[in-house]
Amino acid sequence: MPVTNKRVTAADVARSLGLSRATVGFVLNNTPGQTIPESTRKRVLDEAERLGYRPNPAAQALRRGSTRLVMLLLPDWPIESSMAGFLDEVSYHLDQAGYTTIPYTRRTGDRVRPLWERLHPDVILGLGELDAAEARSAQDSGVRSVITLPVASSVAVVAGTVEQVRHLYSRGHRRLAFAQPVDERLVELGAARLDAAQATAAELGIEPLRVRPVSGNDGSARRAVEEWRDEGVTGVVAFNDFVAALVVGAAVRVGIGVPAPLAVIGQDDSLFTEAFVPALSTVRMEMGGLVRYVTEMALHAAGELVAPPEEVAPDLTVVRREST
Amino acid sequence: MPVTNKRVTAADVARSLGLSRATVGFVLNNTPGQTIPESTRKRVLDEAERLGYRPNPAAQALRRGSTRLVMLLLPDWPIESSMAGFLDEVSYHLDQAGYTTIPYTRRTGDRVRPLWERLHPDVILGLGELDAAEARSAQDSGVRSVITLPVASSVAVVAGTVEQVRHLYSRGHRRLAFAQPVDERLVELGAARLDAAQATAAELGIEPLRVRPVSGNDGSARRAVEEWRDEGVTGVVAFNDFVAALVVGAAVRVGIGVPAPLAVIGQDDSLFTEAFVPALSTVRMEMGGLVRYVTEMALHAAGELVAPPEEVAPDLTVVRREST
DNA sequence: CTGAAAGCGCTTACAG
DNA sequence: CTGAAAGCGCTTACAG
């Protein structure tokens, strides 16, 4: 029975066993180059377990000069559900390597001291950008490596849009529209996706997409579908599934048939897409490759891996349901 | 210009100014009972700023014996969107009090060392329960206070269900059904909500709700609505908006009208509810009161507030759209 | 008003 | 095979 209710230190374990702090430390850390007899090793491990010893991470960090924390900076996009599995996997793999993953979603208008100043991670892996002030604050906080993944700013984030356009094209649609979100957190991403859609249309030799913002509560969706109908648009690329739902909902209410005369495709394979009537076609992204990439990039940044990983191509699947 | 690229310590600031480390510390910490001349104070602050000084949190934690971290243990429920604003608010208020909020969502089947062992927060505020092993690990990790909010296990979590039943009753429905989710993370919560629904039905003097599980991809929703129709059910209480969407979608496909002969109400006011056709009625919960409660509970647990806050009643609104 | 110093818990080079 | 000791950066009681 532990007699004290104060937390147990390595010194307590040593004292309880009549050993030195060093010996205990060698066993607990598996320090290479030390020859500890198996019996001693076992006694130490058992006693640490019995006393409920947990190393003090503050002391470890101070001594090592490294927290072994990896902060994943996540964009404030409404994609938490697909993010969850991704985070689980990354956390698992980094944990295996002795690192702890801290997901951190900055919000626009944050009024709080950035988390890296309070935790001093070894690495920040940004799936969103850091501005100059943030980068300086991170550097001053001893963060050794701030990496912004190219995936966030480029290919992976617009690849789904390319698939949406190609899907509609392959179904015979030649006059397309793009439905933008209004949420201000999404304007930048929306612009990037629109660019990708236009570039794909140009590649396919069809006219540019007609663009309209679509919001939930202001009639914009109804106006958009009516104008698209009048303009002879037959296929709509929606920014994501929620925007697709707004477009389809408005079309159904106005009496425009989906998928004909108006086909609509979303993106993300959100939970509700198959419950919708008509069920929404969408594009799903598999996270496996990205997990490996992010994990290895973090370990590379932490100095645990010599070579950075090769960039991965996003793994996308068009899920055709009833709306196309 | 800082000449070194190593991180700046308080000793660097002192040296650069020809002062002692103590004086610098007193200024930086606003230590009471010290009379530092305003000119010295300003010099210290300016120099710290100029050099980009950031206190080392590991050293502070080691010295203080306290990390000033508050870990919010979140249930693994698909409610991230409503959680986000809540977390922002709690983080802000705790930051004002000198504490940092770490949201932590445990997943079933976690294969990772619990985050509190790696961060040693002063307080864990659980909106989910800790099992015995976790509680021991938290205690061994020096967590002073582990609090499980009564809100998570009781009133707040089922109050919405009570409102759903009352709403259908007020619209004249007397034979109700309950649509359960299949997701195993939600079984416990589902059972609690069902109990609340049955208790409310008993209070209102109507017969018990008929219960069916409803899932996305197996025809269970279709079977459920057909059987409910045959049994004369006119109102469905859905576990949440997603389940409501499945029920409504199945009803529309089978040709059962919504809201008549079958009314359906969800819960959470999820993003897509108003895009749905028919738009889903739902119950929304305002987070304001809960923010205050959680914040004050955390500060109380950290020893910063003498009295614990009074429990708050959940603030609910029925949002009637087209499905009821 | 300011300085010298202790000590939080850990890891590990060094000495036996 | 094991121990005595230094030092990471901080806060703060104590002495002037």
C-alpha cells in the first residue's frame, strides 16, 4: 500500500527498494549500454507498477529539452467526422514512436494564447498555414520544426472537385455550375476548389462553370437552381455535401427534378448523404495514405526519420447515388 | 536583433539588462509584495518582448507543481459542430483565469497512452465517465481533481428527448415510436434517452413508445416506418437529427407522408436539417449556461474558486420545421 | 529596491 | 554492476 497520497517519484521507487535513483532511471528508460541484472530490473518495474509511478512529463521535458509532443494544426473546416479516424491513426503511430499527438483547431478570431506557447511541442504540423506572428511565436516557444503540409494547400484539397467535374462529364453533362458555400471560414477553400473545377472544365473542353453562392436560410439556393435551369445547366458541382443538400433540397421544392434535368454531386460522403431523398452522390477520400504521410512527416521533423516521406496521391472514390 | 537561435530564457533577459534573474522574474510574474520601479519594469517587459522570451512551461510546471492545464474529457458523440462553439467559450474563460483548456476525446478501443499521463493536467473535467483503471492512472499522474459532470450522465443529455415527446404530444400525437441509433458508441446514450422518453410518455398518460433501431444501409429504416404505419404510430421521436433523416427519408421513399400520417422530430439542430425535404423539426440546446457552469466547475476544482457553481438547467428550444 | 540561492523531478555522463 | 552529482528553466523565500 502506498502510504502517501503525494505523487510517486523515481526517488520513491529507489528508496523503497534501497537502490540509487540512477539504477531506477536506467531500468525505467531502458538506457542502452547499462547492464542491469534481470532480477533488479524486474524488482524496479514491479515496484514502480505497485506504487503507481508515472514520470513527471514536465521534469522529463525540462531535462531532455524536448516535450515529445507533436501538434497537429487542423483547419477549422466542418469535416470533423472524417478527421476523427484520421487522428486516431496518426496518434497511434506517433505514440508507438514515443510521441504524443495534440490536435489543435484554431478558430478565426481566437482570443486565446496559442496552444503551442503553453505546451511547447517539438513539432507543429500545419494542415493550415501559420501567419508571420504565429510562426514567430512558435519559434520563440522552442518549436523546432513547423511544417505546413503541401496537401492542405494544394492537391488533396481540390482533388475531389476534379473528380466531381469528371463524374458529371462522364454522365454526359456539358454545361455545369458550381455551388459555393457562404460560410466565411470556407471562402479560401471554396476559391481553390472553384479554380480546380474551372481548370478541369477547360481540360475537358467544356465551357466555364457558372458560379453561385448557396446558403441555408435566405432563398439563395432557390434562386440559384431557378437561374441554372433557365440557363440550361444540367450538372451542379457542389462545394461539399451540405451545399449539395441545399441545392437538391431547393430543386425538389421548386419542382426541378434531380438527377434530371439537374444532376448534383457533393463531396465528403457525409453521414446524412444516403438518408437524403434523392440520396446524394458524393466523393469520398480514403485516409490511409495520408495517415502514413503525416506520421512520417512528423517523425522526420522530430529528427527520428532521416528521409521525408514521398508525397501521396489522394485516394478518391466517386460514390454515385441518386442525385447524378 | 537576437543573436542566438536557441530559445530565450529569463536569464538571457536578465543578462541583457544587467539585472538579476529574480528581478526579471518578479516583473514577469507580477509578483505581489515587490516594489519594482516603473522604469525597471518597463525595461524588463520591453526586453522580453524584443528577445521573444516565452517562459518554458515545463520549467514552470516543475517549479510550481502545477501545469495549469484543464483537460476536458469529451464523449465520442457525433456532435462536434455544437461542441466547437462551446469549447471556444470555455477555453476563453479559463484562459482569462490563467488556465489552458485541452479538449480530449477518448475513442472506444483506444490504443494510446491516455493524454493525461503525458500532460499531467491539474484538473480533468469529464463529460464522460472514467473507469477505475483510468481514474487510478489519473490520480497517479498527479491530477488533483477528476470531476464527472452530472450533466453528462443525467439531465442535460436527456432533456432534449423530453422536449421531443412533449412537442409531438402538443401537436396531438398519442401513439409514438422511438428510433434508436445503431452506432455502438451511442447505445448507452440511446438507452438513457429512451428511458426519458418512456417516463415522459407515462407522465403524459400515453402508451409506451414503440422502439426500433434504425440504420443507414440495411433497410431497417424502411421496415421501421412500415411497421409503425401498420401499428398506427403517428409520431416518431428520433434519437438525433441523423436518425430523424433516416426515418423521414425512408418514409418518403415508401410513400408515407411526413408530417402526416407520420410526424418525425430530431435533436441537435444539425447543419443539414433545414436542407432536408421536408425540413426536419428538431430540438436545439443553447450552450451559454453550460459554458458558465463548466468553466466555474473547472476553476473550483483547480482551487481558484471557493464555491462550486449552481447546477444549470439546460436551455432548449423546439425548432418546428416541416416534419412535425 | 535587488541579488544569491534552493529545489521541483528527471536523465545521464562520470567515477568507481 | 551501482552511486553521487550536475543541470534543464523556473519561482520565490530569504537576506541584504
